[in-house]
Amino acid sequence: MPLHLTKVAFGSTSFDMLDERLAARVAAGPLFLTTRYLPKRHEEIAGQGSLFWIIKHTLVARSTITGFGEAEDGRVAILLGPTLMRVQPRPKRAHQGWRYLEADDAPLDFGEGDYEADAMPSALLAKLSALALL
């Protein structure tokens, strides 16, 4: 089973805002995040895990992790796929940096299970999620 990471989408207040920010970065070149240390369990993550994004204490989206590389100043690059996928909202406390997320605890993508991605506008989804109704 793949292992995932979670990270706060700092500065983003909605899925749409995060999607726009990442799309702009993809247009400029490969998408990656930097971190000080290579995750100890990186072999379980690379190529099969995802980075789940937290917005307003809720997991709302994921980006596939394609691998790890070197960045400037001796930092590590977490290489991400170009597509941001909406997931079924799940409460998650905010934290600094990244944290591991086991596959059994990861939310399903929209369209899997009872949720449909296009069934509701993203603003309504955000409000319902904030009220813990989704």
C-alpha cells in the first residue's frame, strides 16, 4: 500500500485558488516543493503516493508524488504531477511542514463512493465541509 504526505496549502483559501496557483507554476516548469530533509520513508511514497493538501483544517485535494530530487542549497525537492485532484473532504488538523498519511486513512477521490465532483459548486462544498456535513 502506498504511503502519502499531507501539507497545508499556505495562502490558499479554496480548492480553486490552490488549483490556479499550481497551474501557474506548472506553466513555468516542473512542479515541486522543497523541504530540508528527505522523508525517511521516501521509497514507500515515490511513484505511488500523493501529497494531500489541507485547506481550512480539511483535506481537499491531492497531487501525485512522482519522485524526489535535489533542489538549491542542499534542500530536497518533492516532485509533483501536474494535475490537482479533488478528494472527498476529511477533517485534518493543520501542521507545519509535511506529515505521513497511511493509505487506509487517505480520503477517496471525488467520483469514488457517494460523492460526485460536479454535483455542487466548490464554494458550497467548502461551506458544507466547514460545518462537518460532508
